[in-house]
Amino acid sequence: MCAGFSIACSNSNSGGGGESEISDGYANESYESNPNGTYTYSEENFETRITVSGSRWTGSTTLYGDTEYDNGVVKGNSIYDESGMVEIGYINGDALSTSLGGKRVTLRK
């Protein structure tokens, strides 16, 4: 499955689009605002969205027109897989950091 937010699918275009950026790891500071909302990252032929609402998140990943969906748990500033056992991302203010295609990616509100 290519969706999910610790995905291992190949994404050869490393240039960011929009307001997103590649980062080296998860943020270490706590968020100062409400984490609820939709975070996005996009580049040519690729887009991912994560919507945080309370203690749950839902997400979609579109690669070359094919969309896959995923969801999971939010605990504090961290997002976890559906089991709630594996941390796959971190929220810091208006940014959500996770791993996509083997790279740390920052999604922005």
C-alpha cells in the first residue's frame, strides 16, 4: 500500500511545492495552537492531506491520480497509526511532520 504516513513508495521528485518543506526529523517543540485542521503537502503528481479532529486523524495520498486513504490516533502532539502503538508524525503549531517515501516531510495548515 502506498498510502499511510510512514510509506515506502518511491517519489523521485524531491522538490517541494506550495508552502511545504522537507525536514530532517520530527519537531521537538510543543504546539501553541489548536492542532485540529487539515495539513497538506504537494508537489508535481503528488499530494497528501491529513485532517486532525480531536483524538483521530484521517489522511489521503494521491500519486499520479491514484488516491489511497489511511487513519489513526492523535495523542497530545503526536499522530499514530490505527493501532495507536506506532508514532508516525508530530504536530508543532501549523506544521505536521511525518515520513513519506523515506523522507521527512512537513505538511502545513
